Amino acid sequence: MNPAESAVAKAKWEHFPHDADVGVRGFGATAAEAFEQAAQALTAVVTRVEIDPKIRVEVSCEAPDLELLFVEWLNAIIYEMAVRGMLFGRFAVRIEGHRLNGTLWGEPVDVGRHAPACEPKGATYTALKVAADDKGLWSAACIVDV
């Protein structure tokens, strides 16, 4: 397997239980990729339907460290979901120092088609962790208030 295939094989997301809320975790070859995958997990909290990436939205945020930047990233997505009435299914993240520039692609919520399960209220500092393991695989996780 070449390095590009290996990186793709490592990119994934998951949910983890936490009382009445839900944990989201993304994995990737880089911190940015782990952030993108966690965003996928966030969308999957709301709907299981594939999102048509027809509208592009740019976001940016800053924070003093990578973990706080992750919370800011997820909260930027939640904000855009709420004010635009959209769901996002594709994400691109660029991290430079303490600044993140991201692109979200999505579509307006269609209640009949998307059957939204809940509306995320915000990413929290509970179970917050962004780190690379000893093999270089990054993970980014926290609890989302739903």
C-alpha cells in the first residue's frame, strides 16, 4: 500500500456515548484531516442521509492551541448549520499556527429527506483531546451538546 492509500485508510470518524450528549471523534493522517472527519461525525449526529455538496461556505477561526481550535471549528459548523438552515457533508481544513480556514459544502435542510434527529447546540470542552498517537495517526474528539 502506498502512503496516499494508507492515509485514506486511516481517515474515519466515530461517535462515542456520553450521558444525554454525544461524542464525536475524527481520525486522520494530519490534524486537519482528523478535524474534517470529526465534522463528518457531527453531520451524522443530525442525519444519516448523504448531503449534496452544492453550496460552498467559507469559515475561519482562531484559538491559542489545537484543542481549542477544534472546538471553535465544530462550533463554526454548528453556527453555519443554524443560521443558514443547512447540513454539510464535505469539509476541507487548512491549519496554519493558531488559525483554521475551512470550507464546508452542503445543502439546505429538507426535513422530509434528511429527517433530522436533533440540532447540535455546541461543541464542549468535555472529553476534548487532539493528539497524534505513537504511529502518527491523529485524532480529534469532544462531546457535542445536543
